Amino acid sequence: MRVNNGSIVVAQTIELKRKLDESVEEILSLAIAELRTRFNSTSKEILVNVLPDSQMEGIEFIIPKIGDKKHLLQLSEKNARYYMKEKLEQYDRLNPDHKTERLMELMKKDLRMSEQPRHIECFDNSNFQGTNAVAAMSVFKDGKPSKKITAILILKQ
């Protein structure tokens, strides 16, 4: 974001591809140089959340702790997260198999499983004061409800 006299005058999101051996500080240096060139910026003060790996002549890098500058940095980070989320959702709409695979990997990790949970059966048993027993089963295949297999049983005594 570019701020003049307390007003945001330009907001730009750029996407940089990260190589395996590049640090966040290196990428930040590249992004700052790219944006300064693109917008012919002569700013002497730049707000960052981490210090870049290289110093630039005549530029002071500030990591704000409180106040309006901290709020600007938080807004910028929020915008970046929103941009990343939108890109992922767009890619998932174009490639539904990718979304399924991503969700299965996330469930595998969250549930600490050795394999992806491609088939899940959930059971719920209930009764009313010891009588009128009811059981229900829900089935999920590849993270989606499988309505063909879902069943409800009413048990009479």
C-alpha cells in the first residue's frame, strides 16, 4: 500500500514465486525493489513485518509495534491472506480433484492418520430415558456425504 498524508492512495498485490532456498527476507527485498520501480516510489520510510536481507540507501525500514502504522501493516497482511484464499478457491473450482486431494491430506494430518480417510462411517446412538432407541449412520466418501449408504434405524423393545 502507498500512503500519502494519512490516506491510502494505491494498493497493489503482487504474486512472487518462491524458490526452495529463498528466505522470506530475500523475497521481501525483491518485492520492495519491484514495487518501488513499478510506482516510481521515492518513499524514505517503509513498513514491514520482517526486515529485508539487504539495506537500501536512503530508506528506513520500520517494524511497527502499536498505532496507526501497525494497523496499516495488519490490513496489508489481511489483504494478502484474502488474496491467497481467493486464488486457492479459484483453483479448486477449476480443479475439483485438487480440492478433494487437499482436503483428504488435511484430514489425514489433523487426525494423525497414516492413510487418507477416503471412507468414513459415523454412528450416533440415542434413546429417550432408556426406551425408544434410535441409531443413525452417516457415510462420507472422499470428503463428501454418500447419501446412498446413510441409514437410520429405529429399534423397538
